[in-house]
Amino acid sequence: MRTQSQDSSTPLGGLFSNRTACLTLPIRVAKWMAYLGLVCGVLYSVGGLVVDMLTIGLNWGTAMAFMAIVGMPVIFGAFGFLLGALIALVARGVGTVLGRMRRGEH
């Protein structure tokens, strides 16, 4: 019995044959980018705190730097979702073209 992911009649073996499969890659990339944004946000806010304490003291800029802990994961995650969706669409298009070439359609 063949599962949908092993179906050779669809491009790329059924990898992007339905909408749910097309959303898995963008969601996975968005999660990884959000984690990267969290790491960058923490580094940015702690670095800003250290620099402010050594130079001009704490001010509203320091508070805004700590907003990066929330803002950077959101921005990175949105960009990651869009990037993952673009990669999924390109892979689906390439798979369609390769599938047609394999069947001899022009």
C-alpha cells in the first residue's frame, strides 16, 4: 500500500500535493526564525543595557532595547513564514515541471 508521500505520480513524490503539506515548510521555517529572533533580541537588549550602563546611563532607549525581546522574534518569524512559503511554491513549481518532463509533456 502506498502512502501519499510515496506516490510517484505526483511531482516530488507527493511532497507538496495538498495544502497541509504546503504549510508545513513555512511553519517550520517560521519557528526556527522566531527562535533566532529571540536569541538576537536577547543579545541586543543585554548588549544595549551594558553599553548604556557604561556610557550615558539607563534611559528610554534601554527600555526600547528590551522591546526587541518581543519584536525581533515576531519580525523574524513573519519573514521566515514568507521565506518558507516562497521556497514551498518554488519547489512545487519545479516538481510540476519535472513531473511533466518525466511524462513527456511539453
